[in-house]
Amino acid sequence: MDNREVVNWLIRIRDRLMTTSSKQFEALTIAIEKQEQDRWIPVTERLPEENGTYLACYEDATVLLDWFNGKWFFYRTNPAVEETGTIIAWRPLPEPYEAEEEA
């Protein structure tokens, strides 16, 4: 089962729970958003909607790139890398690590 199928199943389950517990609905909504965030998005599907720094994948490398006003730019702290090839997919940067609170 690929990521898209997982998301579709979660959406179906969540939609059936609309009339039940709001906590269950909220948990499934968060899970759906997390699945969407944690996947590579092909550039043929869509491009980023917001300016920012993203992970971008070439055919043989993954690099940090800035997306600004509809164009890719090499991340400002990595001038030694030269652009080669075509970007095929991208994804948002992961959330920073935070230690879990002890119960």
C-alpha cells in the first residue's frame, strides 16, 4: 500500500467518524496531515505554494533548495554544490526535534 492509498483510507475512516468523538476525528485529521507532509511530492503533481526552504530531489541527489516566487534557488549556505539535472520531487523540511514531556 503506498502513501496515497493510506491517506485515502484514513480520509474514509475519518469521514465515517464525523458524528462520533471529536477527539477521534481530530486524531485522524492530524494523521492525514502528517502522511501528506511526510511524502515526496512530484513536481508534476504540484510545486510549493509558499516561499521557503525545502528538500528537493534530483535523479541522483537530495539537496536543500529555496523556493522563492515560483523558482528554485540553491540554499544560501551550500554554494559548493552546482545545479545539475532536473528536480523531480520536493518535500517540506521536517519539524525540529522536541523531547517528549514525561508523564
